[in-house]
Amino acid sequence: MAKEKKAPRPRAQTPKGFRDYFGTEVTERAHMLHTIAGVYHRYGFEALESSAVETVEALGKFLPDVDRPNEGVFAWEDDDYGWVALRYDLTAPLARVYAQHRNDLPTPYRRYAMGPVWRNEKPGPGRFRQFYQCDADTVGAPSVAADAEICAMLSDTLEEVGIPRGDYLVRVNNRKVLNGVLETMGLSDDAQQQAVLRTIDKFDKVGENGVRELLGKGRLDASGAYIDGVGLSDDQAAPVLAFLTSKGADASATLANLRAAIGGSAVGAEGVDELEQIATLLDAGGYGSSRIEIDPSVVRGLGYYTGPVFEAELTFEILDEKGRKRQFGSVSGGGRYDDLVKRFTGQSVPATGVSIGVDRLLAALRAKGRIGGAAQGPVVVTVMDKARMADYQAMVAELRNAGIRAEVYLGNPKNFGNQLKYADKRESPVAVIEGGDEKERGVVQIKDLILGAKLAQNASLEEWKERPSQYEVPRDQLVAKVREILSQWA
């Protein structure tokens, strides 16, 4: 009789595009989310936690990657609701929530939301299929004062999490200005307009000359491949180039250049007026051009936003994987999207908001050395006698009640050296030792593991004697001595 084949063991690996996060990373993210939430709350925004799963119908046309299966989302067919998917951002769920509960919500509705989102996109270096977003949005406020407030809050948030002035810039533009430019160009063909928008979106990669070539006959890319252009004449392309290069020495000069770029377009003039209002409001609040500036080169989300758009960029340099200097780049973006809720209600509802890429921001702070140092582990109470576990549990409870992070060693206590190795692996600052002799004498041994490691590296014999790393103290001074040692290494 043939022997049954054993089922193969599953591989212990994360799926491509996903990763695991451990201790310090999780703690750092939680701290950042708490800090950001504090700023959002200070501005009067209320927390919202929506479902991680939405119907594909609710996600609508703003799907992230239409060239991939399920249009860039992780979707499956539900027996009751048809196709559903993991949320790909926090804005589409907000539109559904507002449409569903609008009779019970205040207008304007100001909410913030934080949590993971999932995208079925091709992963790459630093690009994951699950990542955290941190959003704040105002729904139901048509005034650009709402957009200006979002920009100010974004600036405050970056400073609060540890990005000082001079290391970031919030840049603001307006989709209506671009619509005015397209109107001035006289392009009636929708496909040609979309081709122009896609070309404009490449401005930060190919520059002014590259855009000029792509608007015309085409250009050779870095690999030597020829990319066909839109086929516009120089005169037709001129308004686009004037728009993209209209940034002046100050906001007034930039706005004047934009007015020239839009010609006689009414919608373009409306966009420039809105930018002028935003600049005035921000200036009144003390947010000068060193923090927030009008910049026509911001062309993100062209198919999504309907008015002001903004992007927060970190301006300092880091080294890439090949050791080359490069600017860190964008960590946040947002804008006005007045058409999203309309999909549910049939009525236009003004909305504006911002999304911060928390993982990107954490990576920036690590690159600058502002977070990511060695995490301090718990105080470890060692076990010298298994029969006296209650004594050790009493010690650890005393430490915890005093607000000190602590644990009892719960492995096999037979080899004491292994207990100290465990404490080292946990990055523990202190180990507490109480054998039978110490118990009889009413004392405990407290080992300063950080000092011990430093002395072991380069201390002389005299330094060993002068600076012992292990102390014997009365049992009732356990908490006081541990606290004293921890304060030295805080």
C-alpha cells in the first residue's frame, strides 16, 4: 500500500510587499500617532475609526492602480454585499461615512483618522502594500479658509513630531489655475488634455526642457528609449511652461506670473484669487514663506483634486542605498476634493484634507538620527530559586507599581548565565538578584548592566574598582536604587 505523502510545512515568510514590525518600531509609531493626534485634536478635529473593509462600489473610480488585478485593491466577493475590498486610503471611507450619517453629523464635519491601508500595487524599495496613514479632513466648508487651516496644521504637526523649521516646506497650488491654463491653450480634445496632464505630472522628474519635449514631438529617456510627445506646437505649449515656471521671489510675484499664464480664463482667475486668499490668511497666522509657500510646480493628484492642492516636502539631504546624496522628498499631501461625496448624495459637498505618510516620516526622523537609538528594555528580576517564585513576583510587582517597567525571568533558571544573556538581549538596564544568602540578610544585588557593558569594553582595573557596576542594598531600598540607576541612563 502506497505511503501517504505528508503535507509540506508552510514557509515562515511574509508575503511580498509586507513586513513585520518589532518593539522599537511599533513604539515609535505609536508615539508619533499620539503626537499627531494631539495637534489634530488641538485644532478641533474629532477622531473617527471607520471599517477596514468597504464595498468596491463605495471605493469608486479613485482606485489606486487600474492596471493591476482588482484595480489595485485587495478584493473578494461577499455573499451578501458583492465585491468588497480592504480600504486603500482613509478618504474614500470618509466620503461614505459622511453620506451615510450626514443627518447626525455637524456641518462642517471635522475629523481625523489613523490606521493601516492596503494597496495591491507592485512593491519596491521602501514601497509596501500595507502602510499607515494619518488624515485630517473638513467636509462641508466651501471657504478656502479651511484649506489654509489644513496647511497651518500640517506645518505645526511636522514641527511637533521633530522636523524643525528649515527642514521642511509646505507647498501650495490650485487645480483651477491649471484648468485655466488648459482653457487658454484651446485644447478641446479630452484625450489630448489628459496627455498634457500626465506630462505636467512628470515635471519634477524631467524638468522644464523635458516637459517642453514631451509636449512637442517627444524625447529620449535615460535608458535611451524614445517617448512620443503630445504633438503640440511651441505656441500651444507656452502657457503650460509659463505656469510651471511661474514661481517668483515672493508670493506676490508668483501670483502675478500665474495671472499672466492663465490669460483671460475665468476659472484660472478664480484659482489665483483662492491662492491669494490662502497666502493672506497664512501670513496673518504667522506662517511665512519659510514654512508655507505658493508653488505652481505642485501638480499632485490632478485627476482627484478640484481646487487647492498642497504637499509637505522635507528639504534636507540623506544618503541613498548607493551612498549618493538626495533630498528626502514628500511626506504628506492633500487638497480640496469637492466631488467625492457627490457620488453618494448626488449633491456637491465641499471637502478638503491632508494625509501624512507616517512610515515615511518615521524613516526621515531615523535618517536624521532623531529617533532610532537603542531601546531600553525592562528591569529583569532573576530567579535563583524556583521555590521562591512568589518572592520574585512580589519584587516585580513593587517595581511596576512604582512605574518602572519590569519582568521576572520565566525561562529555565538553572543556568544563571543564560538569565544575564537574556537580559542583555532585551537591552535591559538593570538585573535584580536575590539568592538564599541575600534573602537571609535582607538585601538584594542590583546589577547596572549598561555601566557593566561600558566598563567591560574599555575600563582599567582602577576604574573597575572605583565604579562598581553591581550594588548591594537593603531590600526596602530596591525601588529607590533601581530608579537612581535608570535616571542616569535616561
